[in-house]
Amino acid sequence: MVLAIVGASGAVGQELLAVLEQRQFPVSELRLFGSERSAGSKYLFSGKEHIVQLLRHGDAFKGVDIAFVSAGASVSREYAQTITKYGTIMIDNSSAFRMDEDVPLVVPEVNAEDALNRPRNIIANPNCTTIQMVVALQAIERLSHIRRVHVATYQAASGAGAQAMKELETQYRQVLNGEQVTVNKFAYQLAYNLIPHIDVFTGNGYTKEEMKMYNETRKIMHSDVKVSATCVRVPSLRAHSESIWVETERPVSVDDAKNAFSQAKGCVLMDNPENKIYPMPLFLSGKDEVFIGRIRKDLTDDCGLSFWCVSDQIRKGAALNAVQIAEYLIAQK
């Protein structure tokens, strides 16, 4: 396969390079693209040095089979036609096309076959928080239809990119040294703090991040499920956590839920609270799966379940999910 990565120097672009190499993706040629700031940068892939080209309109994507695009929604919108005009499949990591009716929104463990119907040759990668949640929800959905979801997210600095991760590390040092704290990537200091504000607020009081979880979940799962989310930025470096409450059409036992999670593709059951075994972001960064624990009945609802899940935002929440989509497309040929 001839592959391209747009936004190769960013956190997700770098993770894409790592995931492709680790999974031994069949690459015959790799083309890297970036902004003026990153053009000329050099990265090793499969023992060979690759130079980042300046992204521009033209014929640079001619002959490319799949392009992974992770450079922000404005770049995706501007260059989508340039990328796809010669038949390249664009797997887009931004929010640009997620809710477009003619663009599939895909999490392979849930709706891989949607990737086959792509009128514009664009496939959208969902929001990171949505991805890990629907992987977990799908296991329960197979037992009983989910009517309602309440979710509180605990999102690491990695969700705001590589510079945000560096800023959090800098903030911790500055606080400990009694220095003025640098705040650029977040609304407030994140070190030693929680910020209940991710993306911009909308007219209904929810943020765009929270509304993404509502709308994207319904599209991915082809469901009428209702999702109410509160998204919080927390001072961990990498991997997002979510506390999830689900209401199903009929009661689902804890044992049945555990069995479903243990067998579900992409899920790892980590649920032994008596021995202090449950998912934590510190220990699960760099992992591929969605880790699930603290499974229990909701005390307020006979049809309710509560559980906790953790997944690496840069891997499953972005780069890995995109590569899995590409792997699925190859397998269908």
C-alpha cells in the first residue's frame, strides 16, 4: 500500500508512524506531509528516513491508496478534495466530516462495515472519548438495547495535543519551584486542578465535546440511545478515563456484563476491586485496548449498570482506530 500521513509531526501523526510499524502494516511507500513549520523534518520508518513535505494543493496524493489526516478540521476541509481526487481514501482524525450524512463514522469493533459505503472517499475517525465508550457499550448492547447513557469523562492532557502534554509537565515544575505558571493550551492551570470545560460551550449549556458524545454515539451504533456527558480535563498526562452509567431495556446482571466485556473485541476486563485491580491511566498509557472495571448494578435503577473504563487517547482514541479502519478495508479486498 502507498500511504500518506498529513500532520506527521503532531502527536497523532507520530503515533500513526509507531502503530503502522508495530502492526507491520503493508507499506510499499510512505509520504509525509505537514505545515511550513514541520516541512523538512525527518522521521524514521522501517529503518528508512522520510522527509516531511509541505502540504499544498496539487498532485502529491496521486497514487496514494490511503491518507491518514490529522492536522485539524480546517486543514481537512481545505484539502479533502485535493487528497481524494485521484481515488485516495481519506481517513480523517478531525471533527470536520463526522456528522456528514455521506461520510461514515467508524469504530471497527462496532460498525466496520460502514467504511465500505463512502461516497466521497472520506471515512471519519470519531472523537476519542466516543471511541472508547462505544467499544464498551457495544458489549452491553449485544445483551440488551441501551436506552440511556450518563458519562463523566476524565480526559488527560494528551487530548489537547503534544504541546498540551508538555505544558502540563512544565506547570508541575513551575508550581513546585514557586514560579509563575504558564497557561496557553487550557482555560486555566491544569496542574493540581480539574477543568470542567473541553471545547466551546453551546447554547444548551453543554460543550461541543459533550455534544459529540451524544451525536457520534447514535451515528456509530445506529441507535436511538440518549447520551448525557460531562467532560472534564484532569492533570494526568495520557489516556482518558470515563465513568459510565447505562440503562438497558431489560436488566443485565453484573456477571453477564463481565462475561460480555471479557469476550468483546477490543475490551479487556480488569475488575477485581477486592485486590485493588481496576483500570488506571498511569499504567495503561501505550496500550491498545479499552480496559473496563468497577462493574456494578446501579442502585437507582433495576435496568442500570455502572462501570469505569480507561483507554489511551492517542492510540485507540486516534491513531490505532484509524489504522484498524485501514486494516479492515484491506481485508475486504
